Amino acid sequence: MTGGGGTVGQLNVIRTVDGVRAAIAGWRRAGETVALIPTMGYLHEGHLALVDHGRRLCQRTVASLFVNPIQFGPTEDLDRYPRDEAGDRNKLQAAGCDLLYAPTVAEMYPPGFATGISVTGVSGGLCGAARPQMFGGVATVVTKLLLQTLPDVAVFGEKDYQQVLVIRRFVRDLDIPVRIEGAPTVREADGLALSSRNSYLTAAERGQAPVLFQTLTEAVGRLQEGGEVGPVLAEARARILAAGFSKLDYLELRDAETLEPLERTDRPGRLLVAAWLGRARLIDNVAVPEGKAQ
Amino acid sequence: MTGGGGTVGQLNVIRTVDGVRAAIAGWRRAGETVALIPTMGYLHEGHLALVDHGRRLCQRTVASLFVNPIQFGPTEDLDRYPRDEAGDRNKLQAAGCDLLYAPTVAEMYPPGFATGISVTGVSGGLCGAARPQMFGGVATVVTKLLLQTLPDVAVFGEKDYQQVLVIRRFVRDLDIPVRIEGAPTVREADGLALSSRNSYLTAAERGQAPVLFQTLTEAVGRLQEGGEVGPVLAEARARILAAGFSKLDYLELRDAETLEPLERTDRPGRLLVAAWLGRARLIDNVAVPEGKAQ
């Protein structure tokens, strides 16, 4: 069951669909439950919290590592996306993960591959507007990973909030028999959301980056105190640009479930942001509870 | 396990995803294998041959009956598509089928449904050109049916040859863990391929309809004798129109696996036709073996 990559004493690495199916079938025969944690690698504490989340729900956890080319646009960072499989393997082993599934691009998209999955509604706007190919690519690769492994549960981080909603949507629509779990964002002590792309930040930029989360948190506070949505968001946008971010893709208040734009806090909302700092496009989001009547 | 529709002495009918999953889970616990036969109902001997095919491969067979609205275009025959669930149920029972799964449209596409599957390559041209929404609709509904039931095998008729290739393509691409079986077209004594849409034909049209298959068969004969593809196809097209068909959507020679156009019979080919006779759009296809060098 090593699938070509296992080494004694180290976490087993499997690179083929047949291999991961055989490993999981062995667990299934023993009556064990399975959680999948899909990742693009370069793992940090946020990913390991997802593994931990999976371990609390299931007896076995599989982490997948695949930098999915079809969710990157032609001018995006596919080629420089950070990678460290050996380090990832050690971290997963220390976190108690049972298996690393790291398929090749040729295994995932062999010649002749011709199928795409698209999701309307929750995938529109926000990152779906800034990165038009992303959610189709995410839907296609996550469907493949889920159908390759057929886990009981798959765990995704709420740092990618819109992505979690897109995944819930197509999993429900296509009747993929798996439960989707969202796990809270893990943050540095200064509030910056953990992200593999934080590695793109220079030391100076790293000092500026926490403004993103601070601004979201303050905006939520003002909304809770009865502040009007339009002015609160306008001030938040200005503050982020004033703090050294070069470009704001969006900072918006949306319905927490449908992602429809919200003009008042009369329903559970989510405040979401994407902004550029140096070479890094950083995203973050926070819950906006129902506020006072306005 | 009746799912709301079972009656003693009659084939069990289930209308919900949960219901069909529970029924199949019972068989799985007993170690039984399962074949799915997806249909749009109004069953004829061609469908029952698919059930028979499934019974030879698996211990249990489930036939699904669902007239899938999203694969019909706005001007197509969704509203008048023939239906006879009671008759279908009797035929399936007589054929030894174990279960009829007949979900409602609301069960398959509840409010908020927002996901689509598209397939390029084999879905282009032929019926994909004449009915631009069809194969996306087929891919989406077949994916749902396969993931609702997770059979070992699913059986489809080769009368819809391009559809079988599209299904094989996305099943492979999405890693849906099921084996796709194509079963040969069943024909009337005079050669007409069985089809629920033959019910649209008047008695006079029914008399003209066999020209479709006769023309294909003769064209294959001429190709086998060394006839040039262009002239042979041109003559076949003319003959079908001369026999009373009002319109030809296509009559083409394609590669049997990729569906790329073939200009000579130097590879295994497929001759495919779609033509209108009265209110009925009839399709058919035949194998074209590799011919003599030209």
C-alpha cells in the first residue's frame, strides 16, 4: 500500500488514484471512518488544525497535497507557489495524519482530460470576479479528490470562506456522499491569517499585513454599534490602502450563507476582503453577527 | 425501504435519494453487486436488454426513470416526451429488475441548484451541435444518478453512441468509481432502432423510418468495398431526404473512439445519423470496420 513512495518510519506517501483507493479500502474493511484534508501544501498551523479537526471526527485522516494548475489564471502564481513536500510530510506525521496523498499532475489530468464543473450563485463576485477561472478549477479538483477517496468527511479552512460555500454547493448539487466541514481560520499572534502565500511578504510587508484583520475587526465593531454599512466599508477600504496595500480586489459585506450583498446587518453576514501587498494577494474574512436595527 | 411508493406484489418504487441509498446499502451489507440502468422511461425492448445486460454482470439491478429537464432545449419535446410509469414498472418487474428509482424533479434539482458539468471534445459536433444544451444536462444528471446510487456498473445503450462516449469521458475524468457498459442497439425486424420517440411517428412515417438504418448499412457496405467517404456519405444523405425525412441534422463518419471526423476508413469508425421524420428526431449509428486501403 505504499503506492511507490513509502519509507519505513516516515508517513506513507501515495501518488496514484489506485494506491490511495487501496489504502482506504483497507481501513474500510476494518470498519474505520476516514477524513480527507485537501491542501496545496507548504503547510502551516492552519492546515494542521484541519488535520486535527479531521482526527476528532474520524479514525483515519488523509491529507492530500496537490497544487492544482487549472485553478490558477495565466498571470497568476502557479510557477512560484511555494512547495516543500518533505517538510509537509514531517509536519503531517507529527500531527498524527495517517497518509499523504500527493498525486502528480499527469495522474490528475491525463491527456484527453475534457471535463469541467461550474457553479453559479455563490461563486460569483469576490474571488470569483477577481480570479474567474478559480472556482471552476477548485470544483473540478475537489470533486476528483472526493471521488478518488470517498471519505466520510472533508475538512476545509474558513479562511477561504467563499470556497467553502462553493464546495458545499456542488457537493450538495452533485450528491457527492461526503460531509463538508469548515474549520475556523488560524491566526498569528498579531491577527494575520495564516496562509502559504504569506511567504511572499518581505519583512516590512509582514509588519503591515495585520492591518487587514485589524480593519475587518474594527469594521465589525462599528457595524455592531449601528454604523451604516456604506460608510463603514468605505472607511475600511481607505484604511487598508493607506496602510501600504497596493490594490484592493474587494472588501464587501455579504450574506453569510448565500453571499448576496448585504446593505444592512439584519441577517448573519460575512465581511470579506482581498488585497495586494507586494507580490502577495492576501484574503481574510470575519463573521458579522446580526446587528441592532438601523 | 419502500421510499413512499412500494406496493406488495409489485416492483418497489423509490422516489428519494435517501431511499435509494438505504435500499442499496442493504444489498451492500449482504455483499451484493449492483448495476444501474438510467432511463427516461417509456420503456421498450431496448431498455429491457440493458436490464438484462446489468443482470448478467451484477446480482442486483436498479432502473432509474427520470425525464431530465435540463437536457432539453427550450423548443424541444420535454412537455410531450412520452410517459407511462405504471407500464414501465410492470415491464421492469417482468424483466427481473429489483428496484425502480423514479425521483421527482424537485428531488433532483431543489431550489438553489447551481452546478453544471461540461465535457469538451467528444461532445462537440453531431448531437452536441444540434442540441447544444444536451450533453451538459446528460453529464450533470448521470453524475448525480451515479453518485446517488454508487453502482458497480452502469449500462447505457449504444443507440446514443455519442452519449456513451461523453459519459465514459466524464466518468474517467471525475474519477467516478463505476464501470460504464455500452450495450448494442436493439432493432425492430425491419431494422428501425427502438426508441421511445418512435411513438411520435404516424403509421405512414413508421413505414418510411427503416430507410435510416438501411441507408447506414448500405453505406458501410460501399465503404468496405473501397468507396470514397465523401461520395458515399453524400449519396446516403440524399437517399434519406428522398425517402421523406424533412431534415438531416447530420450524417457523418467519425472515429469510433474520439469522434473526430474520418476522411478514410483507415481506423475503426462509426457512421452516425440524426434526421427528422414528422415530429420525431430519429438517431442511429453503426460500426464501420477498418476498410481496404484506398
